[in-house]
Amino acid sequence: MELGRKAAAANPCYINTTSRTSMGLSWLKPSAALLLGAALMGAGFPEPDPKRMVGTWVLTDNENVPFNLILRPDGSSLTVTGKRHPDVGTSQRMTRNQLLENGNWQTWGNGIRSTYSDGWTDTIQIGPAGAVQWSWKPGSSLNDGPSNHGKAVQLKSPVMNWVGAYKLEPMQQEKPPYLAVLTSSGMAFNNIDQVADGSWSLTGNGSVLIKWTSGWRSLIKPTANGIPGPEESFAVKHWRPGVPTSKPANANRSGVRL
């Protein structure tokens, strides 16, 4: 999703990586070029267990901005990202394509390859220096150098299982459900507010409290089984701007995880 990947603004979190564009393999250090070659041929290192690749990862887009890639056991994949502030000028709501992209992943070389309907391809390869990311933009050949590359980080903390995309019913019953994404940086984004960002954190009872910059507050409650899984429904509470969350919620709604 080139729009979403280019739309994300700088986010001071995680890792410092290097991004390159359309320069072939000549810019790679010899060790990196050998690693990529070995990875693409599936040689030199033992193949990783696909089950260990499942989970939430931090990668970087073509502007060196972190985003999350979620690999699921059924072979589906999902990326979530966001834009910290609105564009200069009249602010506009974010679109679904700016917040997430759906794809599928499979084992490839010494790691995995995740492909998306918009033409982007993300790969994670395991080498002697750990996990690395190689990504190709739409229209690129995987035989050419990647559009960008960097370190890939797998997130092990159980709280990171909340990272993902959610469809929430708003307080206004006449409006359709909106999209909210939770990123591993602790930031949240939606496609309903003019200023579409916020922050999220866990409450004492294991729920997720989202504090939107617009002033709204939303609470996503875990299910009887814990953190909601894909296509699983859950309860949502909303508070209007200025109403403390210690007061009864202004609306009780439902949501579903994407």
C-alpha cells in the first residue's frame, strides 16, 4: 500500500534503520549482499520454523518510518500504521488504505514473504545477524534490489497481541462503524476524527483505553477468552470530550477485530 506507507509521519520509536530506493544491490555492503543472495536461494542458514515467525513484527517503510506486520497462523497477514499529524492546511480524515493493508504470507528463503493486493511485498529473512527486512514496491522484480531494507524486530510481550485493527461502532448510532488501529508504539489512529491520532494503554482490568486527541475516550474490553482474535466481537465504551472515564460511559457499543 504505497499511499499508506508514504503517508505515515516520523515516529520516534524502536530502531534506527537505513532506507534505500531503486539502487539495485550495488549499494549493499558485501555481507548484506551475500546474506540477501543466500536468503533468496534458501542456502547457507537453516530454514526457520514457520510457527516461530507468527506474531507481531516492527518493520520500516520506504521513508524509514516503523509499521507493524502481523503474521497469523492461517497464512493471512496485516499491516497497521498511522500518521501522527494532519497535513498542512485543511485537515482530512484518514482512509482505510492509509491505516492498514491485508495480505498473505508464506515461507520463503530463510524466512517469510508477505504479499498484498496493492503490489507491495515484505520479506523477513533470518541470518547470522538476526532478522532483516527486505521490501519491494509495486512493479518491482524480486530479482532486483529491494526498495527499502532494515532490521526486523519480533515483539514478544503479550501486550503486543493487542496491536492490530478494530472496527468500532461509534456513539452516534446513525453512523457506520469506523476503523481504529493500535500500533506497538502506543499510538492509535482512526478514520472518523479530523485529527485522527491518539494513544492507548492497558487498564488495571486488562482493557485497552484509547485517549483520542479529539477528546473522545474509547475502552475496548477483552472477551471471556482474553484479547479478541480475528473476527471476534467485544464490548466498547465511549466517553464524550470533557467527560472523565471515572463517570459512566456516554455509550456502550460493540466492535470486531479485523
